[in-house]
Amino acid sequence: MSTKNPNMTKAQRRDAARAEALALREKELQRDKRNRVITLSVLAVALVALAVVVWVILQQGQKKDMPLADVTMPSTAQESGGIPVGADGAAGTSNEGAPVIDVYLDYMCPICGQFEQVNAESIDQMVSGGDATVVYHPVAILDDQSAGTEYSTRAAAAAAWVADRAPEAFPAYNAALFTNQPGEGTEGLTDEQLASYAEEAGAPADVASGISDGTARDTFGQYAYSATQAATTDEALQNPQTGGFGTPTVVVDGERFDNWSTAGALEEAVTAAAGS
């Protein structure tokens, strides 16, 4: 009803004016509500898109092909990325002139666990006696076997963190990661568990906390990836039977050694290398 109708009384025109005002207000409220819904929807889509972009950037930041020479490595690591241990029993040390045992390992690899069971004691004896230097190369080829937690990378980064911040605790920590090795297909150890084993191995509490709060992963995650890339693309490390890289891969004084599953064979190979 229009308020311009000349036949309306003053009261009717007043009521009509109120009705028109209410109707206009209702239209404005509906328009504002519709605009808010559109704005929030657009914002939500934008936030999702931004989250995807950030995730991709982070993934690319950790996964891009970056050579070891360009990444942050443990201060105790060699140029090759390996972490040596000599008779001093600490990361970053070596036995000058002694044969070198290079061990490429993934902390979730069950066969690497078997290698440790067969050879850990003799390696410790050879290293402590000055008869060999062992160089550990933590790699991460089994991230897809840990239910999305990237355990291999987390464990390799934690080992690198200990080697960098508590070198004397590294050998015991390396052993602990195999003693408490999780099975393939599981989520692996949590960062808190990785930290607790580091402290049990002799790392100070503040070093262990760097593992539990993710600092170790942030610092050495790219190191683990780049070391893996370097190992998997090195033709000298490829298994001649499969044509690919696998763990454990063992090299004695530059020569690939595959008979590690026979007790005493590794010690014999080191003795032969020393006499050559």
C-alpha cells in the first residue's frame, strides 16, 4: 500500500509508511546476510588455497633436489654427509690410516636391524681398537612405510642432531634406534620417544628437547633428504643384482661389501683391506 494514496487517512498513511520502512529494512538485512555469506565463502576458499600453496612450498623446500654441499649438515659430518666414529667413541672422530667402513642405513629398515645384530659388536671392537673407522650414512628411503609420519626422515634428522650437538652420545643413540626399532608399516617412534632415547644415550636434556619439539627435523630434515638423494643416485652404491640402491649398503675402503650377514666376514674384509 502506497503512502501517496489520497484516500488514506493520516493514521493509515503512518502505518503504511512504517510497513514500507520495515520491508525496506528486511530487504537490507537479507542483502547484508547474502553478502556476508558470499564474502565468508570466498574467504574460506582463499584460505584453503593459501594453505595448499603453503603446504606445497614447504614440501618443495624439503624435497627439492638440493646437493649436500648446499644444506645444513651436522658439524661432525664429512663432506660426503657421512658421520665418522673412531676410537674416541664420538661422532666426528676417526682412526687415522685405518680402513673405513661406510654403512648406509635407514632406521626403519628391518634388514639394517639385522646388520646391526650381526655386526655391531665386531664394529665396536674394531673401532675402539683403532683397526677401523666406521662412517654412518643415515638415509630415508622408507618414509612411505610409516603411515604418513615420515619416520625415516625424523629418525635420520634426530641422529644428525645428536651427532651435531652431543657427538659423544651418537654411537649409543645409533644403537638405541635399532634396539628400539619400530616395524615397517607402523607410525614409528614419536618425536618424544626419539628424544627420550637420545637422553638415555647420554645426550643432555636440552639436546633431547630439540628432538621432541621438532627443531631437529627442521634443522636436518633437508640433510636427510639430500643424503638420500646422493646415495640413491650414486652408481657405485647400486646393487649389481637389482640395479638400485637399498639399505643396508656397506662399503669397506671403497669396495662394496655384500657378505655382511655372515658373522666375522666383515672383520675379515677389514683385515684384508688393512693388509693391502
